[in-house]
Amino acid sequence: MTFPAFDGGTPARAVVDLDAISDNVRALRERAPSSDLMAVVKADGYGHGMLPAARAALAGGATWLGAATAAEALGLRAGLAGADVRVLVWLLTPGAPFADLVRADVDVTVAAPWALDEVAAGARAAGRTARVHVKVDTGLSRGGVAAGDLPDVARRAAALEASGELRVVGVFSHLACADEPGHPSIARQAAAFTAALEVTAAAGLRPEVRHLANSAATLTLPELHLDLVRPGISVYGLAPGPLLGAPGDHGLRPAMTFQSRLANVKQVAAGEGVSYGHLYTTSQDTTVGLVPVGYADGVPRHASGGSAGPGGPVAVGAGSAGSAGRVLRVAGRVCMDQLVLDLGPGAGERAGDVVTLFGSSDGVAHGAAIPNAQDWADAAGTISYEIVTRLGARVPRVYVSEGKVQQ
């Protein structure tokens, strides 16, 4: 990908390759050719921008979009007016705007017994039948109707179907450990989901779609694809976890490149402490470079570098994804607005040079010249999902498609 010129008014940017999102969806559809595909675009499209990501996913062949909150779902309907796509929302609390959701033709989730009456009331207020997905808890012990409550919920849902207030169009659940191949919970949850479908069928419910597969299951568990798959992180070109390999192993490429520029380059003598707390001390006369991004921008403070371990990786001398560069580690503590790199003695970098914190590659663990989000996750002791979703609002997103910046 060719990167646009850097805007001098911003110290950092996240360049989002919309074509990568579309291509990733195509690759995921190839993994589940007999299932519909829901692209999950919650959390502002995993930090990539909800509406641009949604449009790119639809261009790649997604037929459903997934949202966590009512505001996200309603934002999708408003921003994609006229689009032929189903939208599902699943994280709702008592008092949620069910009437607005039903009126906007959003599929709503019933994940607890209380929700049935509120959905029915919302449907009556909206003057139309609500489309409902019943979420069942098959072992994640998080959201979802408990097994003991499911028979009553299913019977009550069937009665509300008969009265025309709602129609159960989906039954689904969520996997706990699909990113750990062979984990025994996968088979247990699959069996529990089969049992739940028997309970809903016995109550007379005939859903259009059964869905269980997240990104990891979409990539590795074809027996769980069922009628609909719900990939999230893989839509954005990241593998669901380190045990499943690199993005390229699955035909994916990361869509986001997080860049900044050196704000200062200067000489520092041997034995000098660097950044707050002097976690890092120079071992020789050297050159340090200041990068004007920090934890206020989403750079994890846990990826500081020093005596406790290596810091987060940053590529210098790499102006675009895949080009040659060298990877250095954060020297010292990540600050609110800045971090420091030890460029080494005789370094040739200058103020204004572009640095890349992570980008469209399989990462340094796989020999790439540019880190990816998983490399930062490893440095911070977290997951790649958190790395991309935590980028702050003051990091502008720049959208690129077919080599051109999209307005």
C-alpha cells in the first residue's frame, strides 16, 4: 500500500486500508462458503472506524453486521440507509430503546428472561414485529439465557410469536476458548448448543439462523459454521490469538498502520537514564529519538522498556508497510504523550522521519520489518484486540482505498 503524505499538523495517524478489510471478508467467506457472514463492527469497528469498516465489509460480501450497543446499531442503520444488510445488537440493558431498535429494523437479542417483555413492549410501541435472536449460555458464563431458564424463555417467546409481537429469527451462543485448538470446552459448548436448539424447537421456535462461530471458529472449526459466522478481529486482518499463527497463514492482512514521526533526535551520553523512573539506562554514548505518542493515544504503558523487559517494537526507516526498516524497542517508560527510542550510536535518523508502531504485516515474530498489533500485545501482556481498539480519539484515522485517500 502506498501511504499518503503525512499531515504536519498531527503527530500521529492510523492509516486504515479499506481494501484489506474487504479482502479479509472475502477470505473469511471462502472459509465458510455455505454460511452467511456477519462482520462485527462494534467498538468503532475495533478502532478502525465503524461506518468505513462496515462499508468495506459489505463490499467484501458480508450480509450481516454485528453491534454490541443500541447506539452502535442505530448508528449503523442511520449511516447505511438503504443498504441491504441485517444488523444484530446483543448487549442490552433494561430500559434500552427497544422501540427505536425495532422501528429501525435492527435484530435484537434476548439474553435474559427480563428482555422478552421489554422487546414485546418496544414492538407494540413501534407498531411492527420485532426480530429476535435468543442468546443461550453454553458455558462462557457471561451473557445468555441460562440452561435452566431456557425452557420458560422459549415457551414465552413462542407465545409472543403467536400474538405477533416478535419473531425468533435466530438462536446463538458464544465460544470461550475457540482460539485454543483442541480445548475441551469447545466440544462441550457445541453439545450444549445442540441441546439448546432442541429446547427451542420443542417450544415451536423455528429460527432462520443458528450461529456460534467467532473469528477463531470461522478459521478453524468448519463443523461449527452453521447458518451464520460472526468474525470480528479477523475482519481487520489479525489472527484471533497467537496459537492460531500469523494473519498471513489465513489469507488475512492487517488493515491498520499506526504511524508517527520523530519530533527530536539528540545525543545522550553513556549511563544516562531515559524517561520517567529511569527504567532504562544507556549502555553507551548513543542517539535517542523522541516519538510524540503515548498512553493518551493508546500506546500501552505496560509496553515500557527497561530492566523488567523489552519495550514495544517500533520500526524506523520504514515509510510504508513491507518496506525495509529496522525494529527498535521503546527505551524507558511510555509517557502520556511521548516515548523514546534508543537509535544507537551514529544513527542517521532525523526529526520528521516516519516511524511505524504497527502495520500491515505478519509481525516481527515472523521476520517482518514492521511490527503488527500482536507484537505490541506480546510486549504489553495483552491481546491484539486491545491494541487496535484502544487508539485514542486524537489519533486521526486516514482511510485509503485503491491507493487513494477516501474523504
